[in-house]
Amino acid sequence: MKKLLLASFFLSALFVKPVFAQDEVTNDELYKYAVVQETLSLFQSELSAQVTEYVEAQDPEIKNRYNELAGGEAPANDAEKTFIDAVNNMKSERTSEFTDAYKTLIKRVLGAKSYSKVKKAVANDSDVKQRFSGIVQAMHAAKEEASVSAGQ
């Protein structure tokens, strides 16, 4: 009986190790995940710039109250309500467009299953998170170097 128990323990250990190996996140997967995350970051920056540009083009009375109005901290007149609705609609439309593109990017670059695996690993595994941070830093350094060499 002890031999059977010992043999089953060793056999289960043989089968468990490959499962862990499958869950290992490769540098290639981390790089692809970083590309996807940088794309998300760029979208957020672009949307913020578009909202800022739109707000800056408004009448100074409305423009100066934007933060109060957007946060619902102040009562708004009809013109201000229309303005806030327009900003919210712009955000919603752009976010919807990007969400579709983002999902397609994930599927094409990394695959939904790998994306989930890497996202979870980056959030929960400090070693993977550190490797991911190194890849992101290298991407930023390469971007900066390219900007400098292009004279920007």
C-alpha cells in the first residue's frame, strides 16, 4: 500500500511540473503584452488631448467651469448641460471605437488566452512584473532615442 501511495505521488509530481511550465510567461509574450498596453496608453493620452482641445475651444465661461460641471459639483444651465453631454458623447464614441480595435489587437498580437495569462501573471507575480517593467522601460528608451535621432 505504501509503495502504491509513493508511486502515485511521484507520478502526480511528474504530471504537475509540465502544467507549471505551460503557465510560464515568455519574454515574447511580455513584449506583445507591453505593445498592447502601450497602445492603450496612447489612446488614453489621445482622448485626453481631444477633450482638452474641445474644452479649450469653448466659451470662457463654460471652459472655466468644466471640472465643476463634469464632476457634477455645480448646477448647470442648459448650455452647460449641452456642452457636458457633447463631451461625454465624444468620450463614449471614441472609447467604443477603441474598445473594438483594442480587442482585435489583443486577438491578433497575443491571443485572448495568452493575454489573460500574461495580465494575471504581471498582476500577481513579482518576477514577471519586474521583467515586464524592464521591457516597458526598454521600449520607452527606444522611443526616446528614436525621437532624439529624428530631431524631435
